[in-house]
Amino acid sequence: MTESNTIPRMRTIPKAYEEIKRLDNNTCFSLRALRRMVSTGEIPTVQINSKRLINLDLLLDRLACYNDCTIRTSEQGVH
């Protein structure tokens, strides 16, 4: 995020996947792949009761540079 007062776009795993499908209806990326990325820690999440939330912007950044980038976590308070 570039502005300090921007609210992160937090989504549940299924909602994050819906957003990806909305952006690219023909994507080959699957809900199962997203769940795997979450379970292996590739994508940081925030646990709220029984829900795991994903910062949608971090997810999109990660997908945009899948093999050669690192995602921002600690400076944004996302674990």
C-alpha cells in the first residue's frame, strides 16, 4: 500500500478467489491453489475467530511476481 491511511482490502479465502475470478474470468488459478498457498504460509493471513482473512492486494502482488518476489508482511502488521 502506498498511502498510510489506506484500509487493506481483507477477504476470506473464497471471497479472495472470487475477486481473482472477477478480474480474470479465464484464470487457471484455483481455489485449491489459494488454500495451499495459505496453508504453506506463502500468503500471510489474519485469524479472526474461525475466519482467515487475506490482504487482497498482497495476494495480487504475490501472483503478479510468483517466482521472483517477496511479499511485504511485518511493516504492514500482517502475519
